Amino acid sequence: MNPDERDTALAFPDPRSATEDGLLCIGGDLRVSTLLEAYSHGIFPWPQEGYPLLWFSPPRRGVVDFDEVHFSQRFLRETRKTELTFTFDRAFADVVDACATVPRTHETGTWILPEMRRAYIRFFEAGHAHSVEAWRGDRLVGGLYGVYVAGVFSGESMFFRESNASKLCLYRLIAHLRSKGLTWMDTQMVTSLVASIGGKYISRDEFLARLESAKHNRPRILAAGDVL
């Protein structure tokens, strides 16, 4: 049997037992069942080249509460006049590849290593990972991807080839998740973009309490190829 087809997930330690920098455990695999188990308990992989697989449950977790989101008036005007089109799950692998390769200011290298790419494509094929794409004609100019597990959308990474393309994707994702009854999303960290729209850090305990509550509300999100 292919290892990815085994049903038994790895067992993780209590996420509250992580170190001060959030490292919970080392090793294991990236099977679909293991990723489901991890995200269901607020744990995520963050690999570093040359090291065994690392799993994290940070003491502070980045979130966006949708009723606290704010976009500038200038940006909102851009949302109304943009000529870009936006889709869901139409080009997941291309979005992951772009997130891994598009240069970023003040960053070198990538944590989206080949094994992570393969794992999240499998996760996507199993229906648990999703992407939002921004297109100019038939050219992919921005996007983001994340996972939707236990009623929580967790953003993983984004990229842009045109100014504000990834921010426009995030704007449409938030609007859609709100329309489905979700009230917040996990961003893991608070980047400058996340902070600019009202993202914040909460404690691990609060995050885990939110995660437990979200498990009772798991609306279906979009179908592949839908236009946002």
C-alpha cells in the first residue's frame, strides 16, 4: 500500500507542550491523515532545509477577525475598478509554485520545499487545501493558498506579480468566508499585510478554544473553478 493511503495518522503531543518558540515535535510524515490531525489541533509543519520535519504550535497565533477587518478607501476603490478576475481552486499547484519562487523583499529561500509541495497538492486533491487566483486574461498575476480543516481556514502563503493582486485575493476570500458564516481566519503569523487590515495575535489557549468551537460549524466553501 502506498504510505499516503494509510488511514492511521500520527499522534501529536499536547500543543500546549511546545517550546517557547513554538516547536512542538520533530519528524513524522506529511500524509493527508497526518496533516488533518495536525491542523485539527492547531499544529502546522514549518520545514527547514537540512533538518528533519518540524511541527509548531506557537504561543501566539495570528488571526483576522472579520468584524475588525479594515481596508483603506483607496484600496476599496481599486476593488471596484480592477480588471482582474478571481477564481477558486482553478490553479492550486501553480499558486503553490509561485509562492515558493516569486522573490520577496527581505526574504531569501523558501519553506515550501518539494516534499511540502507534493504534500499540499495531495491535501488539495483530498479536498482540504484551497487556492484563490487573480488573473489578467489567462496570466496568473497573484494568489494565495491555505487549508480548511475543522471549520477554520488557515492561510499559508501568497504571492503577487502585479501590485495588490494578492491583497485583492485576500479581500475576496474574506468576503466569501464571511458570506458562509465564518467569523475569523487563522494566519499563523501577523505579516505587515495582515497587520494593515487589522490582523492580530492571540494566545495559544484562546486559539485552541476558538478551534474547538469552530469544529461545530463547518460550512462548505466554494467549488473548484468558481469565480469570486
